[in-house]
Amino acid sequence: GGLGGLALCAALRRQGVDALVLERHPRLRTRSQGAISLRDNGQRALDKVDPDIVVDVHRRGIQHKWTVLRRALGDGKDWVRTRQPNAALAPGALRPSVLVPWADLQDALAASVRRCTPDTAVWLRCNAGVRTFKETPSGVRVHLESGDYVDCAVLVGADGAFSRVRKMVVPNSKFRDKPRPYDQTNWNAIIPRRSLPPEARPRAESAEFTSIGHLPGPASLYNVDVGGGRVFWQLRVTDRRTALAVDPFGRGGPALPG
């Protein structure tokens, strides 16, 4: 599962190779609380899979023209430190970066697979978490958490960070996923723009960042237009005690379904 699994499935099926995505959850997520900035190099990679993916992502997401930096004071007031235009293109880039909600990027990748294989049941199997696998003379037998199994030629661990499949395939690899201890705790959500008071809404096509100095640790508030009448809102607090209380392994706390 994951974005990598869908991208690989789209690429293989467009080359005439049968591919099946094993998704542990009951269905692909239609909502998420995170967003991804897709830069020029990522867009060029997706172009090689299916150029319509990038067109779809630009339609769903947004290109930021402005960045607003604020500083919150202890008396409850804040002041705008700077409002600066963003460069149209990063150095060496052919296209501007686009910020898109995670679930929208997932949907764009799934739509690409459907365009070449309309029957979803052929390329996606949900409730199919991988329990273990065993190599056979003809390929791989993948045993699922449900008790079923799938026979295939190749098993790819493309199930995101902290991949369970990669850990089984290369258990002793020096490139294993390792948490990076930033000592930060994030609370974030993607919410309707209209749900915010007018004075709290970010400017259209802008990203607003507010630094807050009077919480237990240094903190930042992100208030970002992500397109489609939605706002990405995040409070980030840098405090080691809080971060370890949420998850001592540094992998983040439980995500909200929507």
C-alpha cells in the first residue's frame, strides 16, 4: 500500500505487467490530515509514469505565491514580520512546486491505475496486511493477516516509512527505517476554509507561519492554503518531554481518520 505502492502499480500496469497492491486497511483513505509538497523532480518522475497524474495534482493542489511570517507576542498580539512573494520557479526547476493534501495525491495515483485497469478488484486488495512471506521455486508466496495467501513473482515493500514488509525482506539492512528525533510534537488538520473566522483565514495562494515564544517550548503555527477551499493547520511544539510522552520511538502519535 501507500503512495509508493500505487505509483509502482500504475507504472507496471502501463507497461503491461500485472501488479497487485496489498492494502492493510479496509479501503484507501479518502481523507488525511497531512499535505505533501511535490517539487519539480517529483513531478518529472511521475511524468514518466503517467503525465496526467501531474495535471491532476496541480488541479487538486495549489501553488503558493506568497509567504507570510508572523511573531506572536505574550500579550496575545502578533505582528507581521514580512510578507514576501515566492519565486515562480526554484533554481533549475521547469515547473513550480505544488502543495497537495496526502489523500488527494493518493487519489490521483489510484485514478491513474484505473485509467489503464478500470476494474479496481484486479489491482487492489484491501484488508490484506502482510503477515509473512516465503520464497518458492516460482516466486513468492505472501501470507496475509487474514489467513489467505497470494502467489506472485516479486514482493515489493512500498508501504511507506517504517515499512513492515521491508523489515521482513531485509531484516539486517543498514538502511532500515530509523526515526529522526526532532523532539517535536505536531497537531495538524486539514479543515474547510469557511470554518475559520475571516480574520484567521490565510490569504489565498499563501502560506502563513507564526512563531510563538510563550509556550512550554518554542512553537510554530502553520496556516496554509492547500486549495479546494481547504486550509492545512498545524501547531508544532519543540519540547523533548512532550514528544517522548506522545511516542518514545519518535514515529509520531495516532493519526485522526478525518
